[in-house]
Amino acid sequence: MFEQIELFLISLIANTFSAFSGGGAGLLQFPALIFLGLPFAVALATHKVASVALGVGAAFRHYKERNLHLKLSVLMVVSGVPGVLIGAWGILSVPERLAQISLGVLTISLGIYSFLKPNLGTYHYFRDMSRKQYVTAGIGLFLIGILNGSLTSGTGLFVTLWLVTHLKLDYQRAVAHTLVWVGIVWNGSGAGLLGVIGQVHWSWLPALLIGSLLGGYLGAHLSIKKGNKMIKRAFECVTIAVGLALLIKAM
């Protein structure tokens, strides 16, 4: 019972911060699963399954605000899922330390880039995309999908910043798309494949799923109420924290 309560609290805290800032649930949840005794591959698959509930919880809240764009949502699913499956399939052949160092440096750079752009993501300039924008946006989402399938921390943050910089969404709408489509569809696809080729620790999932579901809803609610400037600051803090955590872990 104590173990289940501990898992629930870890999941609730990690996913609340993730839903508010646009990613980073793996910063706390994934290392905690390893610390509690799961092997890397089992912890990865279990974390991916639990993360699906984050998207479900956030979707309930963001649906009321009509923050999702249909064509962009379709593009995120069509472009991202193949990348996620490729990444999940190839994760066991990638040197873990090298991957963590590379991702840590890239993730820190996201936070620094956002910090140096004071108005980035504070206004919503998104319009219907041209064919060229569809192609370039799809390629970017596909590449981020590969990272999402193979790695565990911070890849949702990449999606959020890609939507803000390339497609000119504000942070609130970018976070909404990231949480719903990355949380539900991308993580669901990766979890399904990892469940087939790996192993899920099913007895820990109830507590993790409940924490992810409630954390997703609570974080989405906070992001809607606090507005873009607060989300931007949270995004910058979480990206730098995730990046540093990855570098420390790799070292």
C-alpha cells in the first residue's frame, strides 16, 4: 500500500508539472521507477503506458476551451506516430549514455532559446498552413517522434517549442496539442510496441495511471488559468531542469 501511495504521489507531481509546462513528466516519473527497482526497458515501457493517462486528463480540460486545431492535430498524428514506432523499435541498440548527453544538451538549449526570446509564444499567430509548411512541420514532428519513442524525458518539450517557433502558436495552444496528441497517441503507440517487444510492470500501473490522469487535468487547468507568460516561464525552468538531470544521470 505504501508503495502504491508513493507511486501515485510521484506520478501526480510529475504529470501536473508536465501538463502545465508542455512536457517533462519523465524527469521525475521515469527515474523514480528505476530507483524503485525496475530495469531500464521495463521502466521505459511502464512509464510510456502511464503517460497516456496524462494526455487523457489534459484532453478533458482543454476540450472545454476549444484549443485544438483539427488539421494540425491530424498532422501531428500522421507525422509523429511513424517516428515514435521507429524510435521505440531501435531504443535497445542506442548507447544510453550518449543518447542522454545529447538530449540533455538539446533540452537545455530549448529553455535558453525561449528565455532569450521574450515575446516567443505569448501571442497566437497560427493560421491555416501552406503546403510547404505542412511538409516542413511534418518532417520536424517525425524527427521529434523518433526521439519520443526512444527516449524518456523532455521530448514533449521539443514538440511544444516546435509548434511555437515554426507554426506560431502561443504556449497555451501549443501545450494543449502536445499533451493531447503526444500524451495519448504518440505515447500510446510507443507503449504498445514496447509492451510487445519488452515488458510492462502491470502491478504498478493503477497508481501511476490515476496520478497521471489527475495530474494531466490539474496541470491543464493551471495552464489555462495562468496564461502564456507563466507557461513560458514554466517551460523554460522545466527544460533546463530536465536537461541538467539528464546530464547528471549520464555522468
